[in-house]
Amino acid sequence: MRTKSTGIVMKDFGKRLKEERERLGMTQEAFAKACGVGRTAQFNYEREEREPSSKYLNAVNEIGGDSNYVMSGFRRTEEWIYARGYKAVLYAVERMLGLQEGEIERIAILDVENMRKLHFSPDNHEIISTVAFQEAVIEWLKTAKNPDMIVDFDLVISVLAQIDETAKSLGVTISPGKKTSVASILYRSAKKNAPLDKLVIEETVKLGAS
């Protein structure tokens, strides 16, 4: 069975709803009243003959119930809260960078499988490799349609200017291709250790000119 609003599968949600009601020590009538519905509606929810609305589920939470457990079978533990927070951050990054949608779940499954082998299969002596996971993350990041959101263009301009000034003072010439490589190296260095050391710039420019 599925909700009209979220499309979340709710197998046995009625059984879990009854479990939550009984955990709170409430009758169907009392629980229904506290959640803003009639006893008949509560009866139908527990028999899975009707699907609860989001308003009803919010009310379940307000009286101390766990609507997430009712609808999914998972309790809202501290780990669950953090997992939701991390997931929200990842989806925000996905939207801002214009990354390929639907990859978060696929990549996460790769890591979950590794964790299962590591923590739930004590007799498994297989060496756990994270290469596939790391490669999947890299390929996912390459799909970004808005990479400029994380590029510091002021820093890029500054690095390019310093490369030109240093090349001129050293009396060397750098080809466009080599200049791109030098700029990439110095940009990364500047992001980690701003401002750039003059000797570092000179040595990198000399390397690019050789």
C-alpha cells in the first residue's frame, strides 16, 4: 500500500500504529481524539483500510508517538536523526552543483555493502576494497552542471596574474597547456595554504617552463 502524498511503502503500518497506541497506553477513542480524527478513522487506519494523512501523522508525533516507525518500521533514534541530516546536506550539494540525480542512493549502497561485510560477517576474511566507492563518487562529481559554485574565481585570477608576473621576472615562457597545469597546482596550494609563497610560485613556474 502507498500513500498518495509520499509514495512510501507502508506494509503493516496498521500493526505498528496499534503498537504505538498501546505503547502510549491509549484506547482507540482517546488516541483518535488526540490526533484529530474519529474512532472509526482510527479503526480503519489500524486495519489498513485507509491511509493516514500527514496532518494525522504530525499529531501522532506531538503526543509522543513515532510516525516514522509507523510508516517505515524504523525508529527515530539519534543515528536516524544524524543520517537524515547528512542526507539533507548531500541533496543540497546535489542541487547546487547540478549533479546527476539518483546517484546518492546508488553510491551509498556500495558503502553499505562494504560495512555489512566488515561488521556483520565476522567469518568473512575478504579484503574490503573502497576503490569502487571512491571511483563512483569521483564520476558523480564529474556530472556537475554548476561547478563554478565551488570555484573561487578571484583566486583563479590572482593565481594567473602571479604566474604571468613571475614568468616575466624570470624571463621564461610557458605554453598555454603548461600554464593550465601550473595554475591548477598553484590554485590547489593557495586553497590549502593562502597566501602563496613566492618561492613556491617561482619553482612551479620554472617547472612549467622547462
